[in-house]
Amino acid sequence: MISKQEFVKALNAILAREALRNKIDNDMAGIGIGIIADPLEDALVDVLDATLDLNHPPKDGIVSWWLYECSAVTAPRVGKCSIGDKDYTITTPEELYDYAMDYQGVACAK
């Protein structure tokens, strides 16, 4: 299991890489070159999802969900979800980690 501090540090590094890639994509679009895929970024996200070591992870992973499904192209990135009767608004890596730990507790109880 990854610690909260390590998770936040890794996810912030992925976010910085994503921001740089988005800037490059925007600059390249200005000269007629399309979006460039980044398989390394995808691999890093997969590894970070795996380090959460969830017993019953969502199909695409919590990190993947937050990065790619929650306003991935616009800021701020916001994920709204619920576990049981508890609602979450996830806007930071810290909040995502807390959500993942709560998710783990519920998933393990099933």
C-alpha cells in the first residue's frame, strides 16, 4: 500500500507532466499537428492505480477515473461521487487518496 504522502507526490508529478503535454499539444495544434499520445503517462497512471492495492478496484482504476473522466481537459478537475450515504467532491490528490481509502473500506466489507 502506498502512503498518502507518496501518492500525492506521484500524482502531482503526473499532473505536471499532463499540463506540459497539454501545453505542447496546444502549441502543436497551432501549426497543424494533432494531439500527441503519451504512453508513459498512461503507464504511470496504471502503476499508481496498482499501488493503491485495492481489493476490489473499479474497472478503470480510481486514478484513471479522476484524471480522464472528471473534466480532464478543463480546470478545475472535479469528481463527484458517493459511497453509501457519504458524498465526495474530489478536487485534489489528497482528497482522491482519502476517497480511495474509504472506497477500500466499503469494498472490503462487501
